[in-house]
Amino acid sequence: MDTLRRSLSRWKKYHIQVHLADEDVLMPLTVRPRDTVMDLRAHLVREGITSWKKTFYYNSRQLEEHETLKEANVQNGSVLLLASNQR
């Protein structure tokens, strides 16, 4: 049963939103739990949004580039913040 649950989880999809802080817009995305922050960036590029000099945050914590959504405890319906890097 555990093997079946793991194989089904790769088909699971989350409907999340990314809050684009600079434009004050919520962008809906459909992602998988195993997607990384780099995968999120690729999703946004396909939507015409550049995110390369911006940082993703979830629950007031900066997400690492190779961290999966599952590792970051992102759930279905979550909202991630995409903010410009402060330099």
C-alpha cells in the first residue's frame, strides 16, 4: 500500500498562488510536490514573468533554489511570496 501511495503522489497536483510583490498580483500556478524553486521560476517564465533576481518566501522563510515544495511544507492552496532581492 505504501508503494502505491508513493507512486500516486507523483501525479498529485497542488494549486498554489504566487504573490508578485512588485506588481501586487496573485498568480495561480498548478505544481507538483516534487517541483523545486527552479521549477517554479520556469513556470513563471512560461507565463511571461521574470523572477531571476527575486526570492521566494513561504511562511516568512526564504526558499532555497533546489528545495522541493514538499520539503518546504507547501500545501495545496498555499501562497508564496516572490520579492525583489534587497541589495
